[in-house]
Amino acid sequence: MSHTPESPDPDDLLLSGRDRKGELRWPDPGTQVPYGRVLHSAALLGLDPAVLVSRLEALGYADIQQAGTALPDTVRPDDAPLVRRVGVPDYGKPWLDVAEPVPLRHVLEVGCHTGRGPADVARRLTALGYRLGGDGGRPLPESSHPADVMLILEQRTNYRECRDWGDEVPAHHVHDTARDLSISPHFVATRLVALGFRLPYTPEPGDEALLTHRGSHEPGHILGLARETGRTPEDIVGRLTELGCGRPEVPAPPQPDDLVLLSANVDGRAPWLLRYTAAGLLVRHILRAALATGRSPAEVAARLAELGYRLHEDANLPAVADEADIRLLETIDRSYQDDVHLGDVLRSASLTGRSPADVAARLTALGHRLPDEVDHPEVRGLVTA
Amino acid sequence: MHVHHLAHFHGLPTYTFSPYTDPADLPDPGAVAWRFQVVEMAYEPDPLERAEACWARFAETVELEKVKALVFGCPWYGDDNAGLPEEPLISLNSRLTGLEAIFLGDLEDEEAMVSSIHLGDVAPLLEAFPGLRELALRGGEGLRFPVGGHDELRVLRVESGGLPPEAVRQIAAAELPSLERLELWLGDDHYGGGATVEDLLPLLSGKGKPALRHLGVQNSPIQDELAAALASAPVVPRLTSLSLSLGMLTDEGAEALLHGQPLTHLRELDLSHHFLSHAMMLRLWTELEPRGVRVDLTARQVDDGGNPEWGQEHGRYIAVSE
């Protein structure tokens, strides 16, 4: 088809310069035209792919990539984004390569960008001549989820590395992803299975309660779950291990007050006391637990030691729990690893209404180190807590 | 001292919104301070697109009319002034009818140096939300504050390692008739700070802020000069609490305070992070606490004399600079 310079075919102008969106320049006739580019332009120009190929050949494009199967008879405008790689700039390789299996990532990215479900995208790409990766065993979900691409990233800090069709996913990936994206671990697990990934376990709805961001290993968490679910601690620990939460220890056989001792607020409920903290067990917690249970501070400390909690060697537990001691210790944000300085003593005196001398003496008796050589005043502040 | 992501704001626990959370699992809109942060990923083609999608998802899944507090981290705020192409808040001001508090720049040290977090002109934001009660800013680079002020703002807080003197003058001169609490971290002139007592004179004179009850002029190398100025400042008698924390306060500044106008009407005097001697600490405490002033003297720092080879005359430092 020839046209005079005064009345060029508009499509030829587009083909010889930029596409309808004005974004891309066609390669020189001596270079290969990617298959994806053919479909993309045909979709935008409203041409049958075979007609576009004829036009290209007439314009001198001799090397047009083929799929190995027949060209689709027709393409639709909404096919255009399917064959364009998401986020790849013009100077890269923006066209989906028909010579390679379509990565799962592309299916999910395009689905999220176009609002089409992964199954629909996969079906259409196949109809357009592409072949998918994987073994085609499990059908993809019909609807997309905004987190789909994020779910298959190996790490949420690197967009490049992601998992592909049918990969086996380690258990920790599920709760790492759930934590990073603030979504249900059970949802992550079931969605990954739906996307064709293999997990080392079969997701169960009961897993939701077992997996928390912090505390999955803590005795309080395990014993609390045992109480709520009726499962044994051994069974819970076994499931946590399957779920990739390391190998938690089975707590010592429970005693009636354990959940009170193990709860941060001595109320028998989460949040649970954490074992491996730099400060170790806090004396004020022991005293509060002693008052709540009627046990002596020494008995509480001994029981917590059996459950794996460490009390600093400098701590000097009083024989009897006292509200005044609890109040005093609540005003000090120093552990036994730190020194208590004059400013801390004065602040505690301010908040408790005790004299600095009294505060210093009591903290020393409880095992804290007060290295500042000062005469703490006997005077009290006027304001009490 | 390191700044951290907020755990609480405007009396509410913060909740970092995720666009992937099932809407049924989201908290009550008015029960949390909604926090927005999208961590950039290496090789991500368009990180701002994900931030825009996050905000759009929030706007379509949460009852905006019930939202009371919002906190913005990266990439809305950062050190490269990239931000988003459109102001995420102002365009929704007709729906955020219950918004009471905003925090801009909730970044930690690993994300950006405090002094380099770009804030820009907050006048459009204040104009868009005439009912706003609390505005908190972390950063300082490029900050501009409208001297015309705001009628309803009750709390204004600026956390900075280097607050531009021009911004300090604007805030000091601003008409804020409802303002009850003002905290300014003035910062170091090496990081964009350098405000002087003179820059604060309208504030110290008590003008433009008749409801002010808590004043913090903090985190400054000139803490002694500030203390001396406050010793006779007309604003002090109407305050109930005063903070000179986080700076290089020495015995000289404390002496000026004690010799100045009475402070016994104060309920709280915060001098934490200081370079006071033990003797001065005890003197402050014994003179003020029995009279009802709660004095915070924690976080005493030690002046190690500095390094003369580097031209340092002393070894004192503010709590938050870089």
C-alpha cells in the first residue's frame, strides 16, 4: 500500500514513528520486532495482528518474532497491558518475551494493575500465544488481591527477588510476610497455596491464634493457648515448630497461678512476659505477682526461674511484697545492669513523695548500684503521685 | 538521643495502616492515631505509586469523618524533598471533618537525619484544617510557619536538630490565641539551627499566645542564655510548666533561673539532659520541690572538655542534632 507524501496513511505514520500513546519509537527495520510489541500495537490501533504484521513487512520489517503458534485472530484493547512488563522503562526490554515462560510475578503484577484476576490473565496470555511457567497443575485464583506481588517477594526490602511458579516456600516466610504487611498469617498461607506455592505444612484456621509477632515462644503464650483451645502445650509447641517458629520449649508442667505470673499485667492474659530481655526479670513484676497470688517474692522468683526467666544476680528480693516498693520501682527505669544516678533518685523522690535519702537507701537495699557520692537530702517534695 | 517512631500521639496509640489488611480487622477510626509509612524497596520501579495506593486505600476503607489523628512518615516526608506529587491531606479536608491532630515527619535516624527532614510551608495545611488542635513536626529543613497563625491550635511541637531561625521567628511572632502548649527543639547551627534569644523575644514577652501554659525551649546550645532570658520573661508567670531540657544547660543557666523571678507557681520544671553539677541539682530540688514544683533532673551529661585539636572549647552537646 503506498501513499503520497501529501496524504500518508495515518497508521503508517504511527508505525514509522511513535505508537498511539506517543511513548515508543519502533525499532529500525533491521532489528527484530518483539511479539509482544506486535500484539500491544495491534490492540491499541484496533488492527488484527495479522494485518499489522503485513503492514510491518510492507514497511521493511523482515524479522518479526513469532510465538511458535498461530497469531491470535484478534486482540482487544485490554490485551495491551498484558504483554507489557510492569515498571520496565522504554530503554529496557518492556515487552513480555514469548520465547520464555511467563513468570508468575508478571501475571500477578498485571492483575493488580488492571484489576483482572490471575486466572483470567493467565488464560488470556495463553490465548495470545504465551506459555506459562510451572506445570499448569493448580488453577490460579479468579480474583486478585492487592498484596499478591508482595506475598511472593523473597524479602520486602528487595523488589527484584521473588518466588516463581510452584516454588516451595519456607514456613518462616509466612509469618515474616504477615508481620511485614500487617495481615493475617493464615491468609498469607492460604493465599500462597492458592497461587500454587508449596508450604511445608497444611494451613489450618487455628494457626491464626498461634502466630503472634512477638511471644510465640513464650511460656505464657503457649500455656494461654492451651487454656483457650484445650490443646496440650506439647501439641501447641509441635504445631509452632511446623509453622517455622523455631523449636519452642514445652513449659514445665503448669501450676494454677502460672498464667498470672507470666502475664505482664499480672492478670492472667496477654501480653505475656518476655524471657530473653537485656534487663531480665523485673523485681517490680515479681512483687506485683506476689501480691496478686499470695505467694512470697522468693516463691514467685523460683517458679519463674523454672519457667525460664532470669533474675539479675544483684537483685535483692524483699521477704514480703510491699506496695511502696512496687511504686518506688515503677518510678525507676533502670535495670540492674545500669547505675542509678542522682537525677533518677530525685525523680523518684518527686514521683513518690519520699525523700531522696529514703529513695536512695531503699534502692540500695534492693540491690541497685548508686555510684554518685552525694548526701541525699532528707527533705520531701510537696507534690505526691 | 535517638528519635523513634511514635507509639502514641494526641493521647491515642498509633496504628500503622496497611493497604493489605482486611477492612473488617481495622480498628475504630477514632481510637487510634493512623500512621502512614511505606518502606522503599531496592529495585522498586515506582515506590511513590505504592504510597499513593496506600493512601487511596485508606481513604476508601476508613470512615474519614471519625478520624482524629494522622501521622506521616516516609516517603511523604524525608530528606530528599521528594514527597508525593499531591498533598495527601488537603484534598480530603472536606471528609476529614473530625481531624484534630497531625504529625509530619515521623522518621527514625536510620531513615533520615532529623535535621534534614524537609517540612516546607505548613500554612496551606493549617488553612485547610481550621479546627486542628495539635500540630507536631519532626524535621526543620525548609520549614515556614504562617505568622497569621491559627485560631484553634492548642498544641504545637517542633522536634528538630536544626530549626531554621526564620521559622523560629515566625512561630514566636505567630498569632495563636488558643495555644496552650508550645515546644521548640531549636537545634544546632551546624544542622540548620542557630536561633537566638532575640528570635524568641515576641514569645518571651507573652504576645500572641494568651492561653499558653506550657513552654519548652529545648535542645539548644544556648540553653544558659535562654534560662537567663526566662528569668525575667513576662510569659513565665502565667505558665504552669516549663522545659529547658535536651540542651547544654549548665550551672550558669540554673543560677540565673534561681536568681530570677519566682518559679514556685510552676507545677513542672523539666531540665532533663543537662550539664549541671550535683550541687546545683540538689539545690534546685531542695529549693523547688518542697514548694510544689516537680523538677526533672534526669539524664545528667558530663562535659569531657572536648578535643582542642578539633577546635572544641568544651565537650557539651545537645540531645538531638544531626
